[in-house]
Amino acid sequence: MHIPDGTLSPATFGAAYAAMVPIWVVAGRKLKKTLTARTVPLLAIGAAFSFVIMMFNVPIPFASTGHATGAPLIAILLGPWAATVAVSVALAVQAFLFQDGGLTTLGANCLNMAVIMPFTSYGVYRLIAGRSDAKSARRVIGAGVAGYVGLNIAAVTTGVMLGLQPLIARAADGRPLYFVYGLKLAVPAMAGEHLALFGFVEAAVTAGALAYLARTEPALVVGASQAAAKKGAA
Amino acid sequence: MRAHRLTHRLWIALGLLALLTPLGLWLPQRLKAGDAWGEWGPEQVSRQVGFVPEGMSRSSDRWHAPMPDYAPKGWEKRSLFRLSVAYIGSALIGVAACAALAWALGRWLSRKEKARAA
């Protein structure tokens, strides 16, 4: 899902950056209100967790690899805006230090993995978990479904970005300038592998971590949603 | 106090994860998984469709990261053992870089908040 340099046309990666700049600004403002001395280390741990979990590549034999991102888990525990910041930091470090994902495409990758994914996952989780208590099975199920759905929606939006390229950027001879496969191939390919395998990996990571933390750190698990509920009631 | 203990435990968990990362290197190699779908360089695209798209050949190598593919430059053909060591090193460097960057961002954002509240 890490789109490399040379894969998206300037129009596409430019638009993605144009969308990301205000999102980063808003995320910064939201965190300015909610971050405390206690939660700054959690934000740092979130960014580091996202980075390290993405190194666990899971193979589809002879075809492809994929991995969990941690974005759904961070969104559930620290809120979706914190996930935007944490995952953006992880993606930037991957691109700058390890050539994993491009620099021109960093905005696009952030849009997919640091915005669309955590917000989708957060919505799904809140819907299923409601205000159940920390150890409720609803939270674990909600986390699993949130991980699965969030990763797959992001896979589809990545597929759309890739598949649009041959439509909007062609050389004079009609050959594609950047990504070569159209929507009819890119979207099913991206969606297929994530629906079939990688979504379950993200689901297992999200639900497993949540189940563990619900037992050992219930305050962390209900913290984010309680704060949101309080805000709604106020 | 409690919060302190929690973050302490989470850091240890991150360290353990970093030590386990070579799994994410071995399994795909064992099963000949290749690259993630769509994350192809010019050579792979050329192998698939017989040409390198013009825009791609112009812009795919704009940035040269210090440790491409989570290993020092030029290590592509090293043994799996060495690559695994490099992978763990990359994990630790990445964890430290991400944590430092997010920490600095968080400190900056939360400090502003306090200054305004005071």
C-alpha cells in the first residue's frame, strides 16, 4: 500500500498533498487541545508501533506481500486524529530513511493509511463497541471488524489512485506515463489480497492488542471513548 | 505512576516486536512472495509489460534513502542472516526515529496548549 515515487502523476500526488495539508493542520489543532503530558509518550509509542508492525510482511506465495499498519488500533486507543499524526510520522520515516513509499507520494500514502484507514476504523469500532465496558466482547469484536474494514477501505482507495493513472497520464503514443494498470485491474487486485488475507492480519493485531490491554489497562481502552462521550454530553 | 508503568511496559513490547521483525523478512522470501502489489520499481514494471513508463523512469529515483529496503546500501545479495540483523537494526532505528519525532511534535503541541491555558 506504500505507493513509490514514479507511480503517481504530479496531478494525483499534488492533489493528495493539497488534501493532506489542511488535514495535518486540523490534526495538530485537535491534538493541541487533547494532548497532555501523560499522552505524549503514548503518541510516540503509537508512531513507533505503526512503524514496527509494518515490518511484519505477510506473504501471498508467488504473488504479493502485505502487512498490518496499526492505524486502527491507534485510532481506537488514542483517537483518529492522534492516529493521523502517529501514522504520518511512521510513513515519513519509512520514506526518508528506508525508501519504503515515495516522497512525492507521501501525501497520497498518508491520505490512505493515516486518514482514511484510522477514521474508517474508528467509526466502525464506535458503532460496534458503543459504551460497553472495557472487558466487553463487543469491544474486541469491534476492534477486529474495525481493523478488517479500515485496511480494506484504504486498499480500495489506494487501488483507485493507482488505477486512475493510465486514464489521466499518457504519453503521445498512448502508453501510460506512470502506473500501468487501470481501475479494472488495480482495484480488484488491491481489494482482493486485502479482503482475502491482510485484512485478517490487521483484524488480529487490533483485536488481540485490544483484548490484552482491556485486561491489563482498562483505563486506556475506555479512555478515548469515554472522553468522546463526555464531550458529546457536555 | 500508573501511566508511567504502562508506557514502560509498552516500550518493552516494542523492543520485543523489533527483535521479531525478521519473521517479516523470512516468510515472504521462503514463499517467494516478491514485492507488494503495485509497489514496483522500473525493472519490475518493464518485466511485466515490456517497457518502462516515461514518467516513471524520470521520477522513480528522485530520493535515495540511507537504508533502502531496511538494509545498508548495496546489501541486496547478503546472506539472510546478515539481512535479518540489518532488519532488526532498521526496526530499532525506525522505532527511535518515529518515537523521537512524534514525541517532539507532541511536546510542541501540548506546550502551546499549556501556555495558552496559563
